[in-house]
Amino acid sequence: IGVTRRQFLNRSAVTLTAFSTATFGAASMVAFLWPTGSSGFVSKINMGKVADLKAAIDGGGGFLYKPEARAWLVAYPAAALQKARGVYSAPELAGMDEGLLALYQKCPHLGCRVPECGTSKWFECPCHGSQYNQAGEKKAGPAPRGMDRFAMEVAGGNFVVNTGSIIPGPPIGTNTTGQEAEGPHCIGAVTEH
């Protein structure tokens, strides 16, 4: 045929690589364009009945983590609602009026997942030491604001969190609840940057 063995193998390898790349690209494009439904992160997620969630939060020491929403659920005190109305938007207040608040798990400083501290009853970031009260309002550390939160609503007694609508956290100095640390911090004391 006028083709050496080496040329045949080289052309076969190039053709096979091009075919594999094209197939992978086509499959990726179809997967990208195919609708994925409306469940999971970046959608509205029904967390359950308000009363059940409040009981679970109380049973969890004031904190309830929901991995499907990448969110912390905490109780929001009714006594703090008057101050909250001057700071927070309507999508946030919809949940707070029912006594619940959904906070995004990521620290607004550099995106680390922020765990709860069972002794201080605050959120304390292990990466750079930012600290937030139970309502996600910044108390210390390098974070530029409080913890981000999700738009919330209550429909038919169910608490619904819209993970597709992340609302930036409150500005530094916001303290609607007046909550101070209730015990020792889990993360060492930090200073403002």
C-alpha cells in the first residue's frame, strides 16, 4: 500500500486519540446541555416541617447541618426580629419570622467550610479563625462580612431554602441578637485584620 509499519501505527494512534477526544467532547456537551431536574444544590430544597426542624436544632445544641443544601439551620430569636428588619432583606426575613435561619456553610473569607463550636455556640472557621455568632454575624477574624445566607420561605408549614439564591452576609458590626460566646472558643482567639 506504500505505508510503512511505523507510519501505519502513528496514523492509527493519532486517529484513535482524535476519535476518543471527539467522543468525550460530544458526551460532555450532551451532559452539560441535558436538564438535570430541580433537586439538589442550586434549587429550592424542602427542609421539612418548621416544628420538626426547630426540635432537631434544639437536639443538636442549637445547630443543624443539612448537607443537601450545604447549609446550617439555626433558630432565630423572635426578640431580635425588630433589629433584623432594619438589616435583612425580605427573602431572609421570611425564614427569620418563623424562627429559622439558613446559613451557607462557606466562610466568606476564603471559602472554607465553617463548623459550629459546641462550647461557644458560635461558628468558628478553622482555616483563618473568623468567628460568627449563631446568626452568622461576624464577631472576629479576617472575614469581610458575616456568613452568607440563602433565600428562605415557608409554604404549608414546610421550610424551603433556595440554594440558588445566596445572599451576601451582613456587614461587619451587625449584631441583631446580642449573642456573646457562651463558653470557650474552639478556635484560638483571633484579632481583627
